[in-house]
Amino acid sequence: MITRQLINQISGQGIVSRGENKTNKSAVNALNGQIFGNILQKSLVSNRSGLNISAHADKRIAERNMDFSSDVQKVLNDAVNELQAKGAKESLILTKGGAFLVNVPSRTLITAITPDEMHDKIITQIDSVSIKTQ
């Protein structure tokens, strides 16, 4: 029903009758193409300019009351850009505010660790470390 309403808005016509099935299909295909294109464009822009945050990382940041201000996000984003240029895959980014495990190709923050939790820890399956303590 929502698709039919969207088709009607695009075509500027009333409800498409069953007899106009070809028109309906072509309008749906056009609409789906536009929606897909918009989603893809937003995704590409997001991946270039931002960091995806996994549900796990979001939960850890909240539970641990970590600073995740725009300044911290910019530091992480810049570090991911540098790591990506070097071909890194799974990286640990160390900052004054904590340690952040990131999947570089998908630009996804996997988890976050506070400075207090960084004692006697072993982190495995990473191929690089970025130190951003300024």
C-alpha cells in the first residue's frame, strides 16, 4: 500500500488500476532505482566521512561513560583514513581517552576500552596500531 501511494505521488495520478500493471511495474522499478541510488550515495558519503559504530561498541561506550565527542570521533576518523592508506585491516587506535578496536575496510568501530581497563590486557588479531595521544 505504501508503494502504491509513493507511485501515485511520483506519477501525480490517482490510484493505478489493476489494468495498468505495466505502468505500475515500471513506476515501482523507477522508484526502487531512485531509493537504491539514494541509499548507496548516502552509504558512500558516510563511509568516506564517518565511522560506523557497532552495537557492541555503542554499548561499551555508554556503559563505560567514555567521552565520544565530535573531537574524539574526528581523531578516530583521521586515524582510520591513515590506516586505510597503509592497507590495515584490524587496528587498535590508542588515544588519551581509551583504546578503540576498528575494522578498517568497513570503517566500523568494534569495541572501546577505557584507560583504566588497559592494564594487563592482551589484544589479538590486529595488524596495526595507531597512537593518537595528543
